[in-house]
Amino acid sequence: MKRALLLTAAAAAALSLAACNRQNAGNTADAGNTMNPGQSAPVNAAQDAMGAAVGAASSTTLGSHDTGAFVDNAGQGNIYEIRAAKIAEQKSKAADVKAYAKMMVIDHTALENEMKPLISAAGKTAPTELDQRRKGFLDNLSAASAQDFDKAYIDQQVAAHEETLNLMKGYADNGDDAGLKAAAAKTAPKVEAHLDKAKAIQAKLSGG
């Protein structure tokens, strides 16, 4: 537990540094840069990696057994997936990426709807907005150039589904609400299938 908490703190600090570097990059961006001011593909990729590290630590610590943390992380995960997929449907030029994004909208909307009554029964409230970490992911997708977009989106998807899979498996094993434990166990295989598909597209984009 202590190691995971230290990882969270270190990753959060690195995430802040990446955001600072993004701001500095805006001062040196060339006139041909098609991204938003202050953004560049390497800085955004570094920020995404740091955000993924924070999420990985969170999903295996509090989120794996605390009901409030589980609800918050699972709910925000669904919101992020749907919003990111809608950006991908608009920006991607690759048929397999667009098909994956469409699947994300359908599956995560269904999961969001399935979870709502269980969250209420557990006495919790589902989140309606994203935290700064996930907002940063969406900002980076919106800013990505046509050339960089598919890799940015799929890299985020691999990290996000690894985080969600750990969250679901952890709560299924260690959670204290029976309804949500059952939902987490039921959801884990579908999340794993999403992860496998994202990894396959990632390998294809990398020439593997």
C-alpha cells in the first residue's frame, strides 16, 4: 500500500511538471504547429503517460476496496470513454479506430446505465463531471494533429482499460458492496476484451 501511495504522489508531481512543460512549449512552438498554443505531441504524450501512472496507482489502492473511490473512478471512466470516443469518431481517418470508438460509446453508455441503480442502492452518487486528469486526456485528443491522433487515442485507450480492468478485478475481490462487487466481476471480461482490441490496434499502428 505504501509503495502504491508513493507511486501516486510521484506520478502526480510528474503530471504537474508535464503541464508546466506544456506551457513552456507554447513559448517555442513554431508558426506551423497545428495544435493548440502550448501543446506539442511529445509533451502531450508525456502528460498522458503520467496521467496513466496516477490512474494505475489509484485503481489498485483505494479504488480496489473503497466503495466511494470505486464509484468515482468507474463513473468517471465511463464519462471519459464516451467523450473520448466521440472525439475519435470525428477526428480519426482509420476505419478500425472509428469502429472501436463506436463500440466504446455503445458499451460504456450501457455500463453507465447498468451501474446507476447499483450506485444508488449502495448509497453513493455517480459523478457527472471529469477530474483534471481525465480532462487533460480529452484536451490532448482534441489538440492532436490528424497525423498523431490515432496513436494518441489508442495509447490512451490501452492505459485507460488497464486501469479499469485493475479497478474492476480489485473491487470484485475486495469490495464491500455486494451489488457493485457482482457488477465489477461481470464487467471485467468485457473491459479485458476492449483492452485486447486496443492493444491489437496499437500494434498495427506501430507496424507490429
